Amino acid sequence: MAASVSVPGRVNLIGEHIDYHNLSVLPMAIQRRVSTTFDARHDSMICASSQGYADRSFPLTELTPFPAGDWGNYLKAAAKMIARRWTLVRGIDATVTSDLSCAAGLSSSSALLTGFALALLHANGIDPSIGELMELLPEGEQYVGTRGGGMDHAAVLASRAGCALLVDFAPFRFEPIPIPPGWTFLVAHSLTVAEKSGALKAEYNARRTAGMEALRKLGFSSYREALNEPAPDRLAAPLPADQRAAFLHVVSEAKRTESAVTALRSNDIEHFGELLSASHKSLRDRLLVSNPALDELVECAGAAGALGARLTGAGFGGCAIILTRTNNLEQVHSGLLTTFYARRAAFNEEGHLMVATPSTGALGV
Ligand code: GLA
């Protein structure tokens, strides 16, 4: 009988472009999911189908990538990573279905890769720990696109219903933090897309390199150490512009994330909102990962009465996360419809604007 794995998308509340520097982040899983239904095979073939995409099949011994951008590369990346640790003998017949938008900053690619990895592991009778998965899956992403950090995999695996997930990386740890009653997060699409395997890849990786280079030139061994620096602006002043900007974004975003965790624990919704907006400014003006549509969306959210908003995920398109008091949701929602979305014919509410329900990750822990 067919088995199935269901992996949610995620939205990052705060802590953007800092996970790959091993700094803490605060994402949560959402209600939209990628589901993989599968049967174990008696040979080593992988045969996968998904509506709207060409069927892909290959043996576990043939993991050379398809051309860039092919969805089959997520399957190959998953197989490649788990074969590093475990011996896989059985392939699978798999069907993937999803109600999660692609290229929207909601981790559809990590959900696909993670779901496929879990399906292959189950088919081979392997029950991995979250620590083992976290050592392998984030690295697998580089076969398909960006050299991201581990935020997406942690969120889609370990999130808990009703909670945001505080994730630390060195060492890997996570802690669900309940979202207080009366807080509502909206996820709103900018109607511009960020294709991970396309132009975004080089831009994203350049931000990572600039941040690492800044750290090296300033003589710190890690960003954790750099956070103790009392005057980061003065210290970073001599660096080339992109490195200075990356350094200042990372250091300030780490501090905002820490404050946001305190605000969440103490039910300080206004301060949390302010931190979201400050995060957007830093992503827009320092890291240069926003675009005009995202900036306009964030502005419109504020004008509609949201307490804060910012781009979420890698940026360069995709979605914004918007915070409102639940009792003000109607006003923020209709404000967005009459401003940002009224000017955009491609808008359809089902696909582009939703209240994010903090959901359970694939491991259901
Ligand atoms: C992408 C990556 C994540 C993270 C974000 C930016 O979503 O996959 O690891 O770096 O960008 O915060």
C-alpha cells in the first residue's frame, strides 16, 4: 500500500540572511504543504511525477544532474545527500502534489527535497533523527540552487502547531515559542518571483560571500563573536561597500531577532511589528535584496494598519510577512486589496494572500 509524507512550507518571521552565518532565526511552518505519495520498488529506480512537470525517472546510481532548473534535480539532490550516510537499495514510485506556491520565499524547494528524502529513507526502512537530517539536507540545496543555511529544513521538519520555531545552528537546537492569541500573520505575494535556480542564485550567494569576507577582514572567527562589538559601524567603515553593508545587516538582524524573541515571549506585539519593519529596511537598503514591488507591498501593509511588515525568505521577489492584531485583520486585508492588489490584474486571492496558520512540521514532533 502506498505511504505518504507531507512537508509544510515555511514563512520566516525574522532573522533573514543570517542562518548561513550560524545565527538564530525565527521561522514557522504554514498550512500549505508538499505531499509525496510513494511505493517502495524492488529495484533501484526512482520514478516520479508531479502535475505540470514532465515525469522523471533514473536509477539511484545515476545522480548526474538534469539541466539547471529541472525539478528532477531536487530528487537527485535528496538521493545524493542521503546516500552519503546510508546505503539505499530500493527506489520508489512517487507522486508529488502541492498547494504551496513556487519561487515565493515559502520554501517549496526545501519542502520538495525534504519530502523526497523522507520518502526514500522510509522506503529503505531507515528512520533518521532530526540531527542527522539537519547535517545532510541543507547541504543538498547547493546541488539545485543557492548555498543556503539550515533554516528551511529545521522549520519544515520541526515546527509545532501554534508556535514559531527559534532555531540555533552551532550547535543545532530548536525551541517552539507559542504565538500569543490576538497576533495574526498574513503572507502576501508581491506578484514578482524569485527563481532559486535562476538569477537569484548568484545574487544570494554573493550576499553570503560578502558577509564571510567582511568577517575575515575584521578578524572575527564567527558572527557570534562579532555581535559583542560595541561600535560595528565604525569598525566596518573601511570595508568595501558590499561587505560593509552585509556585515551591518547581519549584526543588526541578529540583534533584532533576539529582541523579537523577547517580544514574542512577553506578548509585545507592537515592538515585534517595529522589528519586522526595521528588518525590511535593512534588507532593502543594506543587503539590497528587496525589489520595488516588495517595498510597495510593505508600505501598503503599513498604510492599511499593519503593525509591521517585511520581505520574507531570500528576497528578490516572493512574499512579505505582515503582522496585525487579529481584531484589525479585516482592515489590513481590505486595505491591501484596495491598494496594492487593485493595481495588479494577475492577483488571485487563493494563491496570493493568506493568513498563515502556524503548523506542524513533517516530523510531527
Ligand atoms: C533562503 C535560504 C535560507 C535563508 C533565506 C534567507 O530561503 O534557503 O537558508 O538563508 O534564504 O534568510
